[in-house]
Amino acid sequence: MLTPPNYNPRNIKVSVKNCFTKIRLKNKSLFSHSILLNFKFFKISSYLIIGFLIASALFYHFLMAPPKDFPKGTIISVELGETLSEISTELEETHVIKSSEIFELFANLLMSGKRIMAGDYFFEKDSSVIRVVWRMIRGSYGIIPTRVVMVEGFTIFDIAETLSSKFENFDKDKFIKLAEDEEGYLFPDTYYFLPNVTPKAVIKTMKENFDKRLEEIALEIEESEKTLEEIVIMASILEKEARTLKSKQKIAGILWKRIDINMPLQVDAVFPYIIGKNTYQLTLEDLKVDSPYNTYANKGLPIGPIANPSIYSLLAAATPVESNYLFYLSDRAGNMYYAEDFEGHKENKRLYMN
């Protein structure tokens, strides 16, 4: 067996050990350096991400987010032929957007050969500048007719309250002023109005509907030998006094008879219109209130309608049913009780009202 010169197993063992030690130290140094680099990179990346998020949030808040006083629930109009600059300026002035420059920037990016569509835009809620741009490019006006039910027997005040509850910017005071002379001639029905409907447009629509529906009973009104005004006033009373067509016709016969014999109508239905009290709240003093609508203090019909009657009340006023009765009353359930004289009427009161 050959043996190298100066061979010493112990020296080889020490050399190998020293070699592995150097390798471990070198790897450890490289590993530590790698960790340090990674940490620095992560730290820098985190700062960049946080900075980007903060910048984005600030950009959105100050430039893209809707203004605090965004005119939600209103109509924003874009006129035909307006330039992008004119549109953006108007939107900024009306607080739809915060920055006209940002609006124009996104408009130019998104239009892609298209243009802002002219028309009326309804914004039900706050919208970001991108949403505003996108809607105006697509012509998404957001104006959908709203269903409004006008109940039979509504007064102009009831109509005004209903419309103002449906449409935030509806001018109910202006409506009441314009409709003051139209009480009784605004037909109760289901209507569909746009959010930007005006008091004048509502009155026009309801009056036209009244005229159209009146054609259904034109012959009966003509044969009644009563004027349209008399029919409407009587119908407005019947609307409040009875529920069914049959009972309305019977009461119409009684009330027309009272007028013929020069007896006051003495109907309680007028008092909610005069003082806001119903039959069960009235006092003897209330019956003496000074008003041209007071059917206890004045003979004949009131000076005008006290509500807007249904087609059945109008028909009943024109087609009264004659009877021997001169008095009537209804209980809280709406049941009707009739009497030929005042003594019988008092007995009905005792039995059914008290």
C-alpha cells in the first residue's frame, strides 16, 4: 500500500473540518445579507403601497367623490349643443362634481368617439364623477315615472301632501295656490309622474282625466237637469257621507229633497274641510262656525266642492233615488240607518251612535 509523504490522518481531519467551517460561515453571511436585502425591499414596498393608497384616497376624496351638497333627488339638464367645457362648468357650479377638469379628463378617456347626451338627468343619490360621466355618455337619464295613487275624496291639500312625499322638490304650496279653484275637478286615480313634474302639470293631467271620465256619465248629468257645478259639489259631499253607489244614490235623494223644501243640508262631512274635525269630534259650537261651507248655518249647497269625488259619487249625484226618508246616519262601521222624521233620527242616534 502506497502512502503519500507526510501523510497524517489527523492533519486531513483538521483540514476537512476547517473547510466545512468556512463554508458554513460564508453561507451564514450570505443568508444574513439576503434577509437584510429582503427586509429592506419589503419595507420600501410597504411604504410605496401605503403612499399609493393614501394618494388614491386623497385623489378620490378631493376630486372624484361627490360633493357633500350633491343635489340628489333633482333634475340636472344638459342642453343640446353645449360643449364639454360648458357642461363640466355647469356641473361644478351645481355641485354635481368637485372638479370640472377631472370630469373632462374622464370624459375624454371614456367617450371614445362618443359624446355627452343632451337631456334631463335625475340623480336619486350621490354619484362619483366617473358615474356621472358614464351616465351622460350612455344617455342614462334615470327618469322613471313614479306611481302615485290619488285616493277618492282627496282634497287639494291631500294631493299636495302625497306629491311632496313622493317627490322631494315638489312645491306643494304653489300647487295649493294654483289648484285652489280646481277643488272637485281633479279626478282621483292612479297616475305616473316624472320626478321633475310641476304643480301646473299635475293639475292639467288630473283635470284632463276628469273631463275624460265625465264623458261616461254625460247623459245622466244632462238628464238630471242640474249644472255640472251642482253635481260636483253634491258628489263631493256624497264621497264623504257614504261608501257604496246604492247608499250614495239614496243619500243624494235625501239631500236634493232637503234643498227642494228649503231645509239646511246639515251634513257633517263639511267640517273636516272647515275645521279638521270629524262627526265624532264635533261640538254644538262647531256647528255654528262662520263659514260658507257650513251646511248647518247656511241653506243649499256649499259654495264649492269639499273634495275630489269618484265617478260613482258623480253618478249618484246625477241619479238620486227617491224615498220617504229625510234623515240618515252611519255608524263607525259604515252601516247606514234612515228615518222619515227627526224623532226617528234621534232614536237611530241613540241606538247606533251612542
